[in-house]
Amino acid sequence: MTGSIASVQGAEHTAVLGMGAYRPRTVVPNSVILEQIDSSDEWIRTRSGIRERRWAEPDETVLMMSVEAAKEALRDSGIDPAQIGCVVVATVTHLYQTPAIATQIAVGVGAPTAAAFDISAACAGFCYGVAMASDLVRGGSAKYVLAIGVERLSDITDRTDRSTAFIFADGAGAAVIGPSDEPGIGPVVWGSDGTQHELISQKESWQEAAGSYNWPNLKMDGNPVFRWAAYEMARAAQQALDVAGVSAEDLDLFVPHQANMRITDAMRRALKLPEHVKVARDIERQGNTSAASVPLAISAMRESGEAKSGDLALIIGFGAGLVYAGQVIRIP
């Protein structure tokens, strides 16, 4: 053997250094949804907790929303865009197979040579992105990483489907992740159950849609999804606490994917969260934004003062796949 491969040493610890969000301008109350489905405002609120949601206008593209959220996160972190070594974008609504939207976002935020790629992990996407970004920084592949969750779910929602029309919404959230003197991101607990992949999925493939000229909207079998999320995700959330060496009493915030208020309440009870732990309920005003929901919920809590810098938060995302990921983080 004539030579050896050099190794790279990254940061010992990582943290979320800054966060940003973009919420579309148009607020859509339940009354608008009810124009196309046979339901009631009371039924929607009881079923999901949603009173209104945001839908993007034509100019509020996946690219535009992502860039705005990312620029805010960069300002919040104080990190120069040129220092970003990688951009990771979680989305299921960049409706091009290639290239990844992350490459255009990197240009838009001022990091045109950064490594850039998209991930498809549905509603767990942001938590997947945080885990990957943390590992990239710790492994020495990048000093700073942008992790973004973004969706325009209104594009793939059947607005006449009583089971899904009221749920989905649009928006973007971003985080800058980099080295830290102290641990700011706990180990990820993640996984999947592909045996139940059909519970949340597109109604048909793009190939099938091209043949029939039908747009491939989302479908969801709500009852089994509710049971899976309420039980399995409470267990995964507890595991995330355990591997981080944190107890429920240590937490300041619980920020689950904003899928359904009843699921949030079931998880809160299962985790036996103390009264002082503030629970994210952004779904009431924002709807379910899939990969964007966790960072949007954190942003709302920061804006309201519920979340403060240094607070300890348990975040967890779960959805189509079925996939999930969760970790404990410090709020920047």
C-alpha cells in the first residue's frame, strides 16, 4: 500500500444557530373549504383543530418561499451566506423530478457553490434534514448547513375530497445548523414502516396521470394514520428523550408535526408532559404544511414569546411512508 486516505474531523457538537419562516399571504378560513365539500366548520375544527390555513399565490413558489425563509434564518444566525457548505431541502411538492430545487435555493441565498440536494421524507422531512445537517457538520463535510422544509400542498390537494381538502396548506421554514461549544442537537430517533405506505400517498403516479390527464392529488386513510401516529409516535418521542438524556420535566417545549390537534393531545398525554411544557398548536391557524410544519410552529412560538433562546424542545415529524424522525434541540 503506497498511501493512505486522509480523514476529516468536524465539530464535536452542533446546534441550530438561527431559524426563519415564510407564511403565504392568503389566509383561507374553513368557510372557503366548505364551498366545495359537504361538511361544517364545527366538524373540521373538532376533527383537526384547524380554523384557517395559508395557501400560496402563484408568485409564492417553492423556490421563493424557501429563499425568504432561509434568508431570515441566516440573518437570525449571523452567518454569512458564503459560509454555507450545504443546502438540504425537504419537500414533496417541488414538482420536477430533476434538478433538485436546493440548487436554485443555494443561488438565491448567496451560496451558489454549496452542495445542494432535496430529500423526500414527507412530514418528517425537516427533522430528517436537521439530523443530516448535524451529521454533516460533525463529520466535517460542511461547517454550516441550511436545512429547509417547504411545501405547496395546495397544488396536490383535491379540494372536493371531504377527507383531505381541509387539512393541507403551504409555507416554508429554515434552520442554519453549525458547530457549537455545547450539544444543541440530540441524537435522532428515526425510522419507517413501509408496510403501511399506502395510508398516505398520491392517488396515482405521474405516469398514470399523464395518460389520464388527471392531476395526482394526495389521498389519506385518516383513522389508521391517527392510530399509528398517536401510539407509535409517542413511543418514538420518548425514545428521542431517552437517547438525549433528557426527561419530560427538563423540556420547555414540545413541537410535533402539525398534523392534527387530537394527535398532538394524545402524544402529550402519553408522554406525561408537565404543565410547564408549552405545546405547539400552529395547525389552528396554519394547517398541515408537511415538511414545513415543525419550523413554522417553532417560528410561531418564538414570535409569541412562548419559545425563548436556550429553551429545550422536543421536535418530531411523521407522515407518508410511513416515516418519522425526532430529536431534542435548543432553540436559537
